[in-house]
Amino acid sequence: MGKFTLASVLTGVAVGFAGLAGGAGQAVAQQSYTCMGFVTFTSTPTLPAGPAQTGINPYPEVQVSGNPIRIAASACHGKTRTSFLADPGWTPQAVCQSYSGHPDAFGRTFNGIVRTMAVCAIDRFKEIAETPQRYNRVDRFTVTCRSGRAVNVRWQPGLVGGVLPAC
């Protein structure tokens, strides 16, 4: 059996820790994804009653990365929600400005002097496609509009996965 000195043991321990540190300190490969964010809406006129209007509008695509994928997904959700909250065209007041015969500042005309609007911010990764296409809802509000004004707003923030694009 070989003779161990304190110096040889400490050297061995130091080499062992260096090996562990090198293994733990190696960079984890980041996966890059294309975040596609959208605003989707459903406008249901109640006075006069009529068919619902629906639509979907895209935000610019942005690159996000992370490993595991949930880190990239969280970045995508944050970017979509930030875009939605900063978008002047999709506030409760903005969507209520329009009613039959009266377009809003964005050129949209929604039917009904009184109507309920549901507006959602949704997102997905471009690289993940499925049929039917599912999205993540990152924010939502419903508002009752009356003669061009928002009279009742209910925010429903939070992440809901696996939703269809209709709000």
C-alpha cells in the first residue's frame, strides 16, 4: 500500500473538486425558438343582437431561447404579454370606441351599440405545429361596451395552455 501524505491527499481532493467544477460549470446548450404572439377577439353584439365578429392579429415574431423549453416558453409569454399591455389598439377603451356606423381610431367597426368584447393575448412557438393548432393564453379581458364607452371590464390574467385561437 502506498504512503499518503497530507499534501498528496489535499492535491487529490483539489483535483477531484476541479473535475466536479468543470462538469457542473459547463454551459447547457440553449435551444432557440420563434415566439409568435397574437391578439384575438370575439365581439358579440347584444343591442341590436347579431352574429359575433372574431379576428386574430399578429405581433412581430421574436427569438427566445432556453433549456429546458419552459425557460424559452416563459420568455415568449412575457414578451407577448408586454406587447399586449402596451398596445394602444387593444385596451378596453379602444375596443369600445367603435359601434355600428362609427369606426374607431384604428379604422375598425364593431357591430352593436351594446356588445361584449373578449380580447386575449395568445402565443406559440413557430417550430411546434399541430392540428388543430393550440396556443397559450397569457392574458384576457372581457368588457361590456355601450355607445362607444367601456362600462364593465374584467381582467383575467394568467397562463392557460392548450387553447384554440378563439377568445
